[in-house]
Amino acid sequence: MSNPFRKFFDNRLNPKVGAETTGQTSENHDPLHLAACALLLELAYADDEFSTAEREHIHAVLMRHFALDFDTANELMELAERQRRDSVDIFQFANLVRASYDIGQKTVLAEIMWGLILTDGEIGRHESYILRKIANLLDLEPGYLSRARTAAAAKIAKA
């Protein structure tokens, strides 16, 4: 028996749909990569300013964690941005990540999110709220989120 919810999310996160509607062609990106990137972009826009440093942080993360080249990471960001902008909320992205990532992968994602927030040197009220909302949707307990924040701050201090 087919799962209608999974089919819905697979169709929503299929990059070919976006390519067909814009007339652009793209490689077939992993829906999980799109979902994770969309969550990062949602967080980056939380303070109404998507800075160059935040863009570079997300781009570097995509290249490092998903083993993408420079242009493919740019393409993934553009695709995820369209998906994020066209979606009603972030639930579809968070739900796909929650269902597919184990606790270790979710914790790494939370650390990346904290690194993104700390990139500009201050934690905005909306950034903190969105991060807690995403963590809740991912079923990450506060202790994991706290450890992720500590790890991200330590990495930034070393840099």
C-alpha cells in the first residue's frame, strides 16, 4: 500500500517540478538535501537579512556535508529557495528530515544551524525562535540543541 503523505512530500520536493515551471534544467538533487537547505535558508531569513556571510556559510556547508561542487551547491540553494518561498510553511521540509535523519544527523544539522545564527555575531530573537521551532519539528530535545550550540560556538571561537 502506497503512503499518500510520502508521495505528497516526494512530489513537492522533486526538483524537476521546479525546473519544468521555470524552464530551467537541473540535476536531480536529493530531496533530503533540498529539505535541509530550505531549513537553513528559512533560518537565514529569520532576521529579515540574508547576509553574504550567511550565504557563504550555507554554501560551504552544502559543499562539505553533501560533497557538492561549487556550482551544484549554488543550484541546490536556488532550488531550495524556490521551494521554501513557494511553501506554506516549513513543516514539509522538517518532516522529511525528521523521518529520514537519525539523532546524530539531526544534531549535526542543529550545530550547523547554530553556526549559521552565530555567523553574524549576534542571535536575533526571530532566529532563536525559528531554530527552536525547527528543533521541535525534528524531535530534538533541548539538551541536544544546547550541546549543538556549544559545539558551534567553540568552532567559531577557534576560527
